[in-house]
Amino acid sequence: FRNVTGVQTCALPIYVWLIALAFKTFGTSLWSLRVASAVAAWLTVLVLMAWTRRYFGASVALPAGLMLATSFAFMYVHSGKSADTDALFTLFMLLTVVVLGSADRTPWMLAWIGPLLAATFMLRGMAMLMPLALVLAVETFGPHLRRPRALPYAVGLLLAGTPVAWWCVARSRLDGGRFLTELFFNDFVARSGSVLDGHTGNLLYYADILQRHHYDWLTVAAASLLLFPIPWRQVRFAAAAWWRDHRHRTVLMLAWVSITLLVPTLMATKLPWYLNPFYPPFAIGLGALVARGLSMQEHAFRRRALAAVLVVVVLIAEGRLIWTSYFRWDPSRSVQGLLFAERDAMRGQRVYRERWNNAEIFVLDALIGARRGRTTDLVHFLEESRPGDYFVSMPDVNHPDLTLVRRDAAGALYRRKL
């Protein structure tokens, strides 16, 4: 497998398989490239609502689902609307929580932990340590249940080890274990202990990401707290009651929030999408605040005010998603779409542009089969190119040696005359 830079490497296989399956089923397109992420994102919303309804009630599940489904970062920042692994990773993390939450009644559910950890490893490599840390935290600090749990974990370990060992052996035969070494030292050790590619930030980096991407839903939380303040005595009483009556669930939620928030914060390399696994528990917390406010029967005016704020925020959040989907990040209105529309004519040709991003390189190299070139301006293009080569330009170009092939919102595609 060759990555977008042309260096021989290996993508971890699960997402590659899903993209290949989508191409086989729906044909090669920018839509089918993203369908696995979109399905994973919506499955996350549905699973979250079903699990929250069971453990916290429908009044919490509905606003939690609304928040996650209209979350800008969860849908757009390397997640549901992109061809990245983050949406699927968030789903696997949520499914791990669902399994651990069900294990207090059905210990054999823990056997599913193995396949989930294996799938996470074959999707994101050492990111598997995040759900593993969640399992260890629940087992360490949760209640000591009477029902045996060792045997389900042993079965899960067997189910996890078989596919992972098979893939690692197959991969090692290709390069003698070089990729697995790089996976550990570069993707895990280097990202955790040093800053890669200038992606740095302080301890408040993710707090800034939250307010930047979720100011709409944070407004709902602030309105709920202002209209229905929570006395500290009530917080202490509720916390003590939950710890006494629902210790397993309390440990699970605390571990889920802490691990998905603290692990990205403590890593030296910081990127906005590292916070994606935190959004499901974040949505549950906001849903609980909204449900508490709307349940206050003795404050009718305040309830109506909170309901009005909720409706306005849902409309704003959904409108923001629709606007972004059509005007800003619509692949068909991007350079990717401009290139893909002429894929048959461009196959095997060289295409020049001043700067390429990774998504454009992937579409050009892997989906179209063209070769990319770099050029600073039109003069440089005419010096470097040959007849039949293509040139992508945002401003209009008027030159006798160029023919306009296609123009859209992303720019114009020209071809040098033969």
C-alpha cells in the first residue's frame, strides 16, 4: 500500500477494507469514499440514544442525541463527513462503554471486549490503549461483582488475539516488522512525548476547541444552569446516592469522561479531532442538564424559556451543518470534485497546482490515476509542462496555449493544447 506521499507504508487494514467494499458496492466516487464514516457517525448517534435511554431515561436520551447529531466537530472535524477513521474509532469506544455497562447484569458480554480491542487496533493501532484503559479503570475502581468475569475476558482475549496475530505475522512478512516498529515508536511514542508537524497546544487547547466548535450547545448548558441553579448540597447528595446505588455506572461514566478528555490533553501532539471520542459523554452530560431543567414543573416560565433556547440552538446548529455541507465542505464543489469530474480524461496525465493537500493528492493519485506537479504560477507551468498537461487555477487564466476544461466554485481546470 502506498500512502498519499508515495512512500511505501501500510494503512491499518479495517478502514481500507471498508473503503474498498464501498467502492465495490457503490462505485468509485467521492461519496462512496466517505460512506463508511457517515454510517459510523449515525450509528454512534443511534447507539448513544439507545444506551442513554436504558440507563438514564428517554428525557436525557433525546437531547443527547440531538446534540451529537448536530455537533459540528463530530460531523465535520475528521469525522462523519470525511474519509477518516475518527468516526469509526468513536463508535468502537462507545461500543466498549456499552459492553462494560451491560456486564454488571450479563458478564458474558465482556467477551465482546476482545473483538472491539482487536478492531480498534486494526483501525488506529496504538489508539487501542484508550479503550483498554477504560476497561482497566472500570475493573480496578468498580464494584467487585459476584459473578465471574475472568472466563469471558479470556474468551475475548482469544477472539482478539487471533486476527491481530494473523495480521501482524502477514505484515511482518512484508517488511520484517518495520511497520510495526514505526507504529509503536512514531505513532505512539513520538505523538505522546513530542510535538509532530507543529501541532502543539497548552493544557487549555481542548477547552478552546470545545467553545469554538460547540458554543451553541454550551449556550444551552449555560441557560439551564442559570435558569435552574444546582445547589452544592444537592450535588453532594446526588453524587453520594449514585455512588451508593449505581457504583458500576458511576465509575464507568467517570472513567469514560476522564480518559477521553485527559489522554488527548496530556499528549504533546494536539489535534482537534483527538477530542472526538469525548463528544458522546459530553452529549449525555448536556442532555442530563436539559432534562433536569425541563422536568421542573413548578417553574413553568423558566421551562418555556429553556425549551425556547433549545429549539433556537437546534435550528442554529442544524443550519450551520447544512450551510457548511453545501457552501464550504461539499466535495463536489471542491478541487477534489473538479478533478474527479474529469477523471477519465486526466488518467495518466500530469496535473499542476501551486499547493496540494492530502485529500486532493489521494483523489488525484489513488482514484484518478494522474500524476501531480507543483507550479508557482502560469509562467512556471508553461516552462515545466508539456502539451496535454493540466493546470488548476483559482483566478481565470487567459492564454492562447490553454483550453478551459471546467470551472466551478473551487476554481478552473485548464489543459495545455496539444
